[in-house]
Amino acid sequence: MRDHNGIQRILEAPFVPLGKWPTPISAISRSNGVDVLVKRDDLSGHGRGGVKTRKIEHLVGHMLEKGYGSLVTPVGNVTNLVHDILPVLRRFDIAWDIVVADVPPLPLGERRRMFGGLGSNVRLIGPGHIEAAGALAGAYHRSRRAGRRPFFAPPSLAHPAAVIAAARGFLEMVGQVEAMGVPPLQTVFITAASGTAFAGFVLAENLLRQQGHRPIHVVGVQVYPGPARRWIHGLVRWTEHYLSVSDRVPSGRIDLRTTRIYREFGRYPTDLVELCTSVKDETGLKLDPVFGGKTWSIMESCLAQGRSNGSVLYWHCGYTPDWEVVPAAR
């Protein structure tokens, strides 16, 4: 029996309004013949912008609905999340303990410059997993002792509430493209760090497909080390269970691309900086080589292999201004 309520559950999920939706879609042409659509979540209108605005909206909405009073979560050195979520937590009287792991490694002075003004509950630690686990456990218990119900969110808010946020964004985008009068959407490229947005996209695409929509190929580009495919598969299954979805995404449809250096978090080749500069000069789009530039590079490589039979869309997840503190790989 096919489930036709998954999309409705996504649209009815709790959230707090922060962004300016829908974000626009731009048609971009490059001198090398690359013609793509760009979903401009970098123009979300909240903080530094980006797809994380969607995640914050839904995660905080989930916390408020379930009665959580404190957020405990880890982040790495190169992030926009901390700066954008703190004002929202403060607005809704939610306490926080955010643990900043030294990944990718940076000088302590640089880390203090980036995070030092955010208060004592944003804690700098080393790169080790054991230290991170201890710091997070300590933060969790401190919150309980303070009388606040703590909510632990995995890195990059990788929770079904955030996956649902991305899925809702995908549904928004599909409706926009269909109204544009362009060739049917064939492929969407999305950066996969925690894989939360990518998981939401493949979930939403599968729900649309079950309702008779034309298939859309979703390509994730891995920019973080580790067993990303297994992690993303787990996120998809967790969210399907959370939504009580019966028609599951086939495992073989999770298309994750990468190269050795691209999956080294915070590392990038110097020619990728040149590509990001070229894209900005030609189109005005600001990409960073730590995250979005890697996805754009993979997309252009795929397009160079043959002409697309439909529209191709690049999802602009946001721009990280601190990327230059991370040295290029040589």
C-alpha cells in the first residue's frame, strides 16, 4: 500500500518562521557552455543565509513543540550555524551548550577570534572524539541539573526535523521550476557535509515519484570525511520512520559523489579557488571552496561528459566567509 500522506506530514511539520521563502531560482550561463538553474538559499534572509535557515526553523519548532529547553550540539571550526542559531535560541528562551571541535585544525588565536565573542556556552575543544563526547555529555548533564530539558542534536542538526526542513525546500523548488516554463528538471546537485539536506531531497523526490511525478536525479557531493553513505542512509531511514512513510527510498538511489581531497573537511585544491573566482566574476555567485565550490566542480565535470536532456539545478546552500582561514591542500 502506497503512502500518500508523507508530503502532507512534511508540510505540516512545526517550524518557527525565519527565512524569506521561497528563495529565488536564477538561470546561470557560463562562458564554458554550462547552463544551469541555481536555487538561491544563500538569499534565505536570515543571518549569513543558507539552507541551514530551513534546518534551524524546523529544529527549533520541533524543540518548542516537544518542550525542550536547551540545545546541546557539536560543530567544527568552519561553520555559519553557530552565528545564525544563537539569536533564535535566545529569542525563544532556549539555553545552549555548543561544543566547537578543532576540525579542521586552526591556531587557537584564530578560533578565539571566530568564536570568542559568543559567550562561555560556546566551548572550544580539541579534535578528539573522546574529548568531544565528554564535553557533550557534561553539557547535557549541566542542562538537566539546571532544570532545562536538554535536546542533543548531531553535527549540523542532523535530525529528522532538519531532514524534513530540506524536504520541504525541495518541494518548494520543484513547484518553482514547473512554473518557469523551462525543460523538465532532470538533475539536482547538493553539497553533502552532514548529509541532512541531501537526505531530505532524496526523501522528497521519492515521495513525489510515488505520486506519479517525473523522476529527478539527486546528486550529493561529499565534503566531509567518514562513512557518509551509511550516515545518509541512516538519516533517510530515521526520517521515514519519523514520518511513518511506508514507501522507502531504494538504497541504490542515494548517489553520493566525491574525490579524495574533496572529502577532506576544510581542505581544497588551489584550482578550486580559481573556479570559485571565475564563477563569481561571470555570474555574481559567491561560492567557497570548502563546501559549495566542490559541488559546482563536480557538477561541471558531469555536464562536460554529455548534454543534459532536461534542466540541471545547483542548490546554493550558502557561503562561508571564514573559508580563507583554512589553508589550501598542496
